[in-house]
Amino acid sequence: MEEQLAAGGNRTGSGHGWRHGTVVAGVAWKNPVGTASGTFNLDACKDFYDVSQMGAISTKGVSPIPWEGNPTPRTAECPAGMINSVGLQNPGVDAYLTDELPRLKALGATVVTNVAGHSDDDYAEVVEKLADSPADMLEINVSCPNVSHGGMSVGSDPQALNRLILRLRGLSDKPMVVKLTPNVTDIVAVARAAVDGGADALSLINTLVGMRIDIKTGRPILAQKTGGVSGPCVFPIALGFVWRVRQALPQIPIIGIGGIDSGAKALEFLYAGANAVEVGAAALVDPVAPLRVARELDDLLDERPGLAGKLMKGQTW
């Protein structure tokens, strides 16, 4: 695995050579920084940086059929962040398999395909179609409203989540990451249910529920009333969630997400117990933020050989 990482340590367009990779659920990443699902679009991002140089690319959620997403307005600003209610708009798994995934792999990217569904059958259909695909990992987004569970997110019910992951685990041998929602009472119970169901890794956190009001009309700005809060404002919350899950589950690989806009913040997530991180909202402000964070973190890990060594071996701490 270490040889794999060394071989993948290409130079970016600016001549940066990766010195510190990581391993997540047996999959080698060139560096510990990936893109967060929902904030990456290949056609847009490839014009700003070499996407193959990211540790991994987590794609937008893929559903069994095309989803149009929610009505507009879909986004609003908030202090130190943003709120979105895009609704996982995507062209569906068949289009993904014939277009985006082949192009990403042709570029040499490590691909984490995010799986979305409005029912357990939706998730199962997508995972079945991805089972023999060139995707490197699957990331199961369990924050969607789920008709199999009364419209509630399956990720908010440990028993329902456990049943879903058990079912999906039987459909694919690919490393499976479960992306956890923070909108729960006990994140540890949910994380443990996912792991007991067969999850190979966890990613957290997804967005928090929030809203904004237009004071001219007295009505919510977003058409869907509420949306997902992301950006720097969620950073300390996400960090606390990662730390709690790491304390409870010392062996499971964790991908930390939430408010990361610098190498220093990424490093905090590593110290909290993450094996890797994903950069999301920062890229909407600075399109090259994911690669910049990766470079900054690479430099910071030069001074921390103990931590860097554990990352390279895929160990937890």
C-alpha cells in the first residue's frame, strides 16, 4: 500500500510533489484531502486545478433516475456559511456510469461515488449498478428523506440504518463509507449501527438544518423553507462529532467534513481522529480551495512524522 501511495505521488501543475498520503478502508489516497459531495462538478473544477491530484473526488449524489432537485431559491448566505436546499439534482446513475465516472477515471482520479435515494430500494438499485463499476469507494448518503421510513432520514434511526447497510453490504464488495447526518440525538449510536451493518468507513458531518428569513416579506428565503448549513460556522461542531465517534469506535476509518478552508483546520480534524478530510463549501468561494488545503496540510505533516506515518499505513489513533 505504501508503494502504491509513493507511485501516485505525481506533481501538480505547480510542481508540488505529495509526500504524505493516507489509506481509507484499504484505498490509497495521494494525500488526505478530498472534495466533499455536492460541491464538486468535473466540468467546472477541471478548469481550475488538476482533479487527479486530490486525495479523492467525492462526486455529487447519484440516484437511480434523474432528479431535478428542489425549486428555487435554493441557496442563502448565513454568517460564516451558507444554506442550501438544492435537492441532490443529478442526471441519474446510468448517465453517471457512461459520462462522469469514466472521465474521472481517465484523468487518474480516485473516485468516491456518493449514493442517494428516497427509499431503501433506491439505494439498492444504485449500489447494484455501481458494484462492477470502476468507482474506488461508495459513500452512502443517509441524510435523504426516505419513504421507507415515513419520510424521515434513514440516518436518524439506528435500527433502520443498520438494516439498510446490511442490505447494501450484500450487493457490493467495494469499500463502503456511510455519510452521517449531525441532525440526531446520539451520533455514536448511529455510527455504531452503520459499522455493525458492514460500513468500512464513516464520513461526517453532513449539513445541519437551518433557515433564513427575508425581513421584507417575513417569509423564509429558501423555497423549501429550511436547508443544510455548511461553511466555517459548522467547523467546531463537526470537529466535536468526529472526536466523539473516534473515542467510541477507535478502529473505524473516519473522513472528517465541515468548515475546512485551510491546512490547519484539516490538521485539527486529523488530531480529532480523522484519517482524511473533505473540502466542500470553501470551494464555492475559492474554486482551488481543495487543492490549496491539500498542499498546506502536506507541509504541516512534514513536521509531524508520527501522525504522517499512521496516515500512510491506514492506522487509527
